[in-house]
Amino acid sequence: MQILRRRASWVLLLSVLAAQLAAAQPAVVKLNVNLRAEASSASTRIRTLYPGDELTLLHPDTVNRYVEVRTASGLEGWVYTPRIRVLEDVLPAPAGPPEVYRGCALEGNAQHQRRRELNRLKNRVTTPNADDIDTTVTLAAMLVPGDDRARWSVARAATITGFVIDVKPGGQETVNCGAGEREFRDTHIELVLQQGITAKRERVVVEVTPRWREFVQGQGLNWSTDALRSSLEGRLVRFTGWLFFDDEHDDEAENTTPGRALNWRATAWEIHPVTRIEVLPQ
């Protein structure tokens, strides 16, 4: 009798583990789909998901051809299963680029301690997870006037959406050990809230680093400056990455030096480095 109880306990345990593994199965959106509060097209729409958005199944069972999921940003709800693709036997992808890139460490070749610390932030190589994302950070929130030095934390990440007005190569900087070739320098991207805005004081900067450029190349993505300029300028784009306050430029930002004639950006806050880029429908 005792042996039967133990066997039943093991069967129950294995069933629970199997269910947990099935629930953790990853999926990806293949067609625009609404995340809904319940398993019905008549239920409340939480938000629209777009092709490439990553999901996790909360359990394997479907209801009315809907399945319950969690998004990469932590939202939970139901999606229509024909519009997603469940990924089978997916090996975990590397978390991010290696710390040393072309012989250049995270702190670059900076001599001063403060700049070395800033370079390590710019060169972060971990992919932010849902818990890292500060959902209060939006492009509109970054444009709110006022001294914003303490508005957010560089320990957090963010996702912002805006229209790309300019894409260009960054300079030769210590963060990349002074590399001169464009492919080994940061890509500088400027966003505005609405199409038609051209004022420099209403722009927010995000930056792609060469480390992440090489990393995503292994996933079939081209994040070279020329490719990004061709595919992003004039488009509505969603960027995810780590928050960074570039205090080397806070005297050129409208929020921290209001009214200065030479200001060329709204805020010294950036997404730097960018870890994900999604071009959205106009």
C-alpha cells in the first residue's frame, strides 16, 4: 500500500512538472493580435501586439481558440492562437554580447574614473527582462520639461516609441577604445513624438553600440548605421534598452539647461544601449 502511495505521488509530481514546462513554452506573434482580458473577441482589449513580440504561455490549454500568455513587458491576457507561433524545442539564446569586444573592455580606454564608469553603463551586455523595464518611461514622459536628472534610474531599462528623424554614426569615443571605422562606432538615433516635428530641442537620443550590432548580426539582423538609416528614418519605431543619463551632455539638453541657444536635444536621458528594435505600422 505504501509503495502504491509513493508511486501515485511520483506520478502527480511528474504531471505537475510537465504542466509547468508546457506553461513556460515560448511563442512569438506572427500577425497583429489583440491581447484581451478574457478568451473572447468581445472582451476588453489590453493592447495590440505586433509581429516579433515575444510571449510566454501561462498554460497549454486553449479556450475558444484563445490561449493565456504573458508578454515580454509582463502584461498577462489572452490572444487568438492562429495569430501566434508556439516555439518548439528552442534553445535559450545568449543573454547578450561578450564583455570584451575586439580587445576593448566595458570601460573602453578611458583614463578618468568617472568616464570609465559611464562607459561601463553604455556598454552593458545583458538583455533587460520584464522586471527591469520602467513602464513610466515613455517618449512623452522624457519630453516633459523640468530638471530631470533624478527622474529615473540608470539601473532600469525602458521601451519607448517615436518617429525616427535622424540616424548617423557616433564619434570616435573612449567607450569604443577610439575606433575610427563606422562599423565599430555607436549609431546615434534621434526620435520625435510626432511626424513633422523638426526642432532639435524636442528630440530624444537612443544609441546602438557595435557590441550589440555584432550580437544581433548572429540572429540575422543588420544594425549597421546605413541599414538603420534606410529602414528607420521617417518610421514609427519601438526601442528597448537600458536607461542612461549622459551627464556629459546635460548642458546641451533643454530639460537641464532651459533656453540655451545651442541646445540640440530635449533631455540627457537616453536608451543606451539599445537591445531591441521594432518597426511598427504607421
